[in-house]
Amino acid sequence: MSDTTPMEFLSLNGKVAVITGSSRGIGRSIAEHLAAAGAKVVISSRKADACETVAEAIRSTGADAIAVPANIGDKAQLEELVAATREKWGRIDILVCNAASNPYYGPMADMPDEAFNKILHNNIVSNHWLANMVLPGMAERKDGAIIIVSSIGGLKGTGILGAYAISKAADMQLARNLAIEWGPYNVRVNCIAPGLIKTDFARALWENPELRKRYETQTPLRRIGEPDDIGGIAVFLASRAGAFITGQTIVADGGVTMSG
């Protein structure tokens, strides 16, 4: 029997984590949870002021955090994000690809090409870029964890979120592919697939009383999710507790996809 305590299995002391889209919502919760578990965290989204606000809030708890703004659609800015992190802390042990775009709601037949391309670029290609920027360093150290925030939209058909759902299904496959390629180097790659979470990103869904009531009625836990319902899952996947899990998608949706 191991002498390690349960809390030590969840410890991220000494680890360095980069979290995209972490100035609010799910990304912020993940950053806060990783920091609470001991990780040094890099807060990143497009707006510098919003990033610094979150980083300062985390630092006020005694944890280490810096802000490095970046637009996920710009490869050069992602390279700068990785370089700035390495300059500050020397390495990246944990990457959380959380940032995503969804500029269009409605049937795919009416979707402009620009919107379709932006969704696929920001939600798939940028994750591919960023993962490949950090994977060699993880492989060299024989230790690393990448977490891609997908969505239950990637598990079923939809009449209003077509391209977004396609991108989130692709993220699950991206995690599986990378898990196969980099597993021999002890690098793990997994997805989290949230259901409806109370974030600004999903405001159009949960602020509609009729839609929200219908969703809650169909959900076994009878509620929509909160960002903090996701943060702890990221700690689990990034820590020793999740050391034998790779290529998987953990669904966190209150049971809605299971029930119907």
C-alpha cells in the first residue's frame, strides 16, 4: 500500500500550468483550482486587464500566478505565451486548452463561411498548435498533462450549434490521437466535456427561462452546472490521481446525456 495520502495524490506543488480562456467562467475556475492545488498558473485570454485581474486575485490567496494575454487564433501570440511562461518558470507541466469561439447560432445551411472557419480554427487548430508547442518539453521530462475542454455538444447532433459541435467532437479525437503519440513519453491527454454551465459563453442558453427550465427538468441532478463543477476535474486529470488516464473524455453534465 502506498504511503501517499489522498491529498498528496491531488497535489500539484511545483507544477506550472497554462490555461487559455482563463479570465472568466470555466477557465478561471480551472486556474483557481489548479492554483489551490499548488500549481503556478498562467492566466491567458485576449484582454490583458481581465487576465491581470484574475492573476492578482489568485496571488492574493498566496498562490503564484502571472497574466500573459494571447489570442488563440494567432499562432505567433501562442508562441509568445509559451515563451513567456518558460522565461518565468522554465517549463510547462500542464496545459489546459479552454478558450473557444462560437460566433453563430442557427442551422448550418445559413452559416457564413467566415463563421464556420473561425470556429474550426479557434476550437481545433489552435489547440493543435498549442499542444505541439509544449509536448516536446513534456516528453523530454517524461511527465506532462494536457486537458482540452470540449463539450457534450460533441456527443450528439444539434440544430443550432452545428459547427461548434463538430469542433468539440474533433477535440475529443485530437486528445485520443495525441494520447497515442505521446503516451510512450508519459504524457497524458484528456478532454472534459461539460454540459450547460452558467458562464457568459453560454448566457444565451441559461438566461432563457423556458430553455433553462426544460434543461433542468431533463437533467437528473435538476440543475445546470457552475464553473466550479469543472475546476476539480482538471485537478484530478492533471495530478497523480489521474496518472493512468489518457485519451479519455470525462463528461460533466449532471447526467443529461446519459438520461435521454
